Amino acid sequence: MDIIEGVIGFIALLMVFRIFLTRSRARKLLYLCCLSFCISALIALYVKSPMGGIVAIIYFISSTLTSNAIAYTIEQVKDIE
Amino acid sequence: MENPVIYFYNPTILVGFAIGILSLFAIGSQKDDLHALILTDIVECAMLVIIAGVDTDLAEALILPGLVVSLAELLAVSEILINRKIIKSKKPKPKVYKLFEEFKLPIYTGDLKYNVHMEVLETSPKFFALVLIIYGAILSGFTGGAVIATGLLFYALSLRVRGLELSEELKTLWEGMAGLSGIAWGLWIIGFLEFFLFPKKWLLFLLMAGLGLVLKVGSKLGLIGFIGEAK
Amino acid sequence: MEYIEYLLYLGYVLLIIGTIGAIVGPKSNDRFIRLLNTEVATFGVCFIFLAYDEALALMTLIAVNAILCLILVRAIILNAEYEEETDTKIK
Amino acid sequence: MEILLIVSGVCCILGGLGVILHTNPINKIIMLGLLNVGLIGMIVSSYYLDIAIISSICEPISTIILLLGYMKYLTTLKKKKKYGRDLPILSK
């Protein structure tokens, strides 16, 4: 169990630093997606009860919506700027 | 003996005072009105932090109405600023005001690249509004009112962004909620008063006061523009 | 370090960063950028509420913050739409 | 210390610095999402699960409002600039 949490935590830390360091906007969005998947897994592993599963599911759905909206805006605004 | 300033005051209260004084200086040297309005937000943060640093149950009871009152205050000041700007400008004032008209997507004038609506706004708002309204009805009081208002406003916004009309049922529902506001206020006062007069039946009066506050706060957000969309 | 102290110092850092950024941040003459900078200070308030165990206040603050965004963004858009006429009048 | 605590603490500090230091509003909004991830992680690690549900539902709402506002603001500014360049030529 501990190994799984360690691997996921390492991937999450790597993604946080890559979000902060890259310049391209599309790559930032991609890494944000990956980070939210990692956090959702960590939540489900941290809370050991069925309620934790519900919270992880709701967080997963709403983070997908956020990245969808940001992707739409990036493509539309590219010309104007 | 440690430093007397830290001995008398909590560090939270010190941070709150520092932020408040800094942002008040910034407001004083600002010339534009809207910048000052945005900086007022930080003064509100400083107020909340100072109250929270007291750390008793009374602090939590003071924060809840403070949040709602500051929301209403910012709403009123922003309306005044917008109206003054409209009167000053040469453009004629629009005769018919529609709720959230200014958020409509600019794809109709050909400014944007692709002729597509944002996909999230077509599928998600019904789900969000349903979940938020049911959840807010379970939590009553100020908290439930704020949660319900968030769901209703997001649903209305998503309809208007796609260029659709608000349906008649929704308008009637909202107007009915605004009309219930006076009754809800009476319910809250009666519940709060009887709570001291007849302490034996406390559960009934507690529920009455909570229900009154939910309706009151949830309908207060109809103040944005004319909710009835006057003809 | 204790868990509560960790939360408290995180809240102080976010509050101070947000305030300084909103007053003298890079390109903070633009209204939209200044609005985005003030959001950081709001998150600092969230952390301090979490550290002092005020659950109901935290829930209300999160719900109210979304509506506050709506009001301020609306004021900024309408102001930008009607502003140009007054500028030319001054010239 | 727990892993969730460390990850969300790093998220918060880097997100707060990133919102201030970037100058393009879309980059700022992405960084605001990063800050929000940290907040939800912190709330879950102190076992307030009902607040975590409310927070994760209200996050896309405020993000969508900010994005719509930015699109409208940008097109308004662009129109104004086009119109504003014409005016001095006419006045000459």
C-alpha cells in the first residue's frame, strides 16, 4: 500500500514542477489534467471509507469540466492575441 | 520575557492589521473608481481574518452575516458605478435590459475563430443546479442560502450565454421566491423570539428560523439587475 | 512541525503574497489582472478558517466567492464597454 | 508526514507564486486551478468531506465565469482599439 502512494505522490510532485516551469500553455493544461488524476487517486487511498470514494468521484468529474472549458478558450483566443 | 507585542496579540490579528493598513493606503492613492472597488475586497479579507483570530463560537456567528452583508454591499456599489458610467457616455441607454446580456458569447459578430459553443455549458448546468439546490436545502441557514443562490445563478447564466431565452417557469419561480422574502423575514423573527419565550419546544422554532433564513438569503441574489426583466 | 501550524503559516504566506501582488504586482494596471491577484488573498482566508476549525464559515465563504466573481467580472465588462466615449470627451 | 499533505502544500505555494508572476490571464487561471487543487487536498486531509464536495463543485463554476469574462473583455478591447485609431485621423 505504501509503495503505491509513494509512486503516485512522486508523479504528482513531478507534474507540479513541470506546470510551473514550462512556457507553452497547452502543455500546462495537459500537466494539470494529469495532476488532478493523481490527487483523485490519493484522496481515495487516504480516506479509507465509502465516503472517500464519493468525494473522489465528484472531484474527478468536476476537474474534467474545468480542463474542458480552459481548452476551448485557449483555441478560440489564440488568434485575437 | 518575550516581545510584548506578540504577548498581547495573536499573530493572526497582527497579519490582519498589516493587510488592512496596506490595502487602505493603496485605496487612498488610487484614482480610478473600479480599482478602488476591487481593492475593497482585500479589506474585507482583513476584516474576516481579524474576527477569526478571536477563536470562539461567537466569532463564527459573526462571520456568517458579515459575509452576506459584504456581498450585498459590493453588489450595490458596483451597480452605482455602472449606472454612472452609462449616464456619462454618449451611447443611448438600452431600453430593455436582459439578465446577463453582457456575457453572451461573441461568436455572433465573427470575432472568434470557430463557430462553436462551449460544450460544457450545454450539458453540465442542469446537473450542477440540481445537486446544489438539494444540498443547500439540507444545510439550512446562511450557508444553504448561498449554495442555492450559486446553483440558480449558474443555470440562468448558462442559458443566457448560449443566446436562449429564460423560460417563463423559471422567471415565475424566481419572482415567487422574491415575493416570499417578506414572509420569510417574519418567520425568522417569530422563530427567534419564541425561542426565548417557550424554551421547551426549541426544535420547532429552530427549524422555523433556519427555513426563513434559507428563503431570505437565496432570494436576495435576485438583486442583480432587474430580475423581472421590465418591459 | 504540527499540522495546525503548517496550515496557519501557509495561510499567512498566501495572504501576504496576494496583498502585495494586488497592490504592486507586474502589470497590475489592468483591471482583470488585479482581480485575479486578489483571489490569492481569498484562498489565504480559506486556510486560516480551516486552521481555526470554523467549518460553516468556510463553506459559506467558498459559495459566496463564486458569486462575488460574477459581480466583479460583470462590473469590469460593462465598464470597458462604456468607457471609450468618456475618454474621447476629455481629449 | 503524509504524502497528501506534502503534495498539496507544494501545490499551494507554487500556485500562489505563479498567479502573481505570470502576466497572461489564461496562464493565471491555470495557476488558480493549481491553487484550488491544493486547497481541496488540505480539506480532505483534515477529514472535512462535506466541505470538499462543495468546494469541488464550486470550482468549475468560478473558472467558467472568469473565462467567459476574459473572452468578452478581450473582444471589447480589440473593437475599441480599432475604433480608437480611426478617430484621431478624422479629427485631423
